[in-house]
Amino acid sequence: MAELVLDFQFTSSINQVWTALTDSNMLAKWMWKNDFKPVVGYKFTYRAEPNEWWDGIVEGQVLEVEEPHSLSYTWGTGPEVHTVVWTLTALEDGGTQLHLDQTGISEQPGAVEGAKYGQMELVGKLEKLLAEA
């Protein structure tokens, strides 16, 4: 299986970024509608707009929560399930370093690129949301 590793920096505080990653209402503003709760073992569902290739449903389970520094969960559609780990680090200037490690990605051609495209699009929406806060 393949892995995707990305790093981002935000001017927002670690607590603001943590809330955007773990609060269901905030997640819905930059990701998809959901019933997410940052509770280890909790099973959640994201609901995006379906299209001709995808029903729009992503199911997952929370694996680890270390507020406000680390969040890990599985997520997937169909037979492919990825593990997503977000690691947050407070910066000296009050901003936040956000590290993404997504594993379990198919070795199929284009799979990692597709995951990267999706994550970059979502984190772009997150960045915009945080800038408005």
C-alpha cells in the first residue's frame, strides 16, 4: 500500500485548527456533512454529493485522539480503507504546523495523486475557513 504525506502551515492557533478538524459543524464547512465525534472507537460517516463514480459516502472510525496535537481515524469507501493521521504543532508565532500522513492507499496508477488532489482541495477550503475566523 502507498502513503501520502503533506505539511501545511496556518496563521491560526493550534486550538482553532484542532476545532476545525474535530467539530462536526466546522468539518461540514470545509469537508462534508458528517456525524463525527473525536472519541476513540466512534464510527462516523461523511456524506458528500454523489456523482456517477461515487455514492458520496465515506465511513470511518476514530483510532486516536490527543487534543490538540494528534487525531487519527480510518476512512474509506468500498473495499479501500485508509488511515489518516493529523499531527498539529504550535508555532512560535502563534500559528500551527499541520502534518498529514495518509496510509493504505492503493498502488494503482494515479491513486496517490488522486488522494493528494483531494486532500489539497479540502485543506484549501480549511485554510479559507480559518482565514475567515
